[in-house]
Amino acid sequence: MSRLANEQARGALSDHLTERRALLAKLLDGPAEQVAIGHDEHGAPCLQDHPGIHVSFSRSGRWNALACSAASEVGVDIELVRDTGWKPMLEMICKPSEAGELRAAVDRAGTLVPFFRLWTIKEAVLKAAGSGLKGGAKRVGVPLCLMELDSSGKRIALDDRAYRVDVSSSDACVVARALRV
């Protein structure tokens, strides 16, 4: 946290970390100060005293997201819907056909919500896979229906694994969760 130059950003991060620890304490039925959050060899968060429970965290602006599962690996991403230079990013995160579908979806919607649906889904799947975005966003194919509509239970394949994806959005933010199945 000390690396953040902006005092307001440090305060927001501190608040998010406190919220996460408090929620995990409730879920684990113990005191917040005893929730030990660490990182595995790939940098993914883990609960040091609960190796059978998988966790994922995300934050954007004032929004904070937590996903946990005793069943399998899980990933979550939350993003504020905001103006961003998204078009130059497409070459890095999408295959050409997917980029074309996304451009058309954004045009039809008249908002960047489809872009943030695509982004959060890709990041959630890659987090559940254990690599995060460094795992290669192009490798995660997002069907057009998930770019355009909120959905629950759609499956996305990555390598030889399948992930159940849930995505929900408003005009303000988009959140996606991926659970390995």
C-alpha cells in the first residue's frame, strides 16, 4: 500500500482490504484479525489457514468484489463502466472476429458495457485458471451473447478446462465470476 502515491488511493485500498477481511471472517466464522491472506506461487490470493477454500478479489473505484468456493477454483472481476481508450486494446485482448463482434455490440448498445462485460469475463476466467491477465486474454473466447446480455451459467473453455461464468451489469459497473467445473 505504501507504494501508492495518492493518499486517497491508499485509504480506499485499506478500506477494501478491511472489508474483504471482515467478510471472510464472517464466512469462516472467526475473527477478522485471524484471517491470513497470502499468495500462491503464481501470485493468486489464497487463505493460508484454509487451503481447501479458493478466493478471488477485485476492486474498481468504490466497488469491491470477493468470490470464494470450496468446490473449485474461482475468479472474479469488477469494473466501473467508464470512458476508456478501449479500441487500441482490442488487438491485445481479442482475436479479430471477437473484436469485430465487440465493436458492433458497443455500437448497438451505445455504451461501453459490452466492452466491460468482455473484459471482466476474460479476467475472471484467467483468475480462476490461476494466471490472471498474464495468462493471455486472447485465449479466452467470449461469445457475443455474453457481451450483450447479463447471463448466468454459461460455460467457457480454456485449455482443457471449462468454467461456469456469471456476468451482471448496470450502467455503473460490471461484475463477472468464473468457477471451474
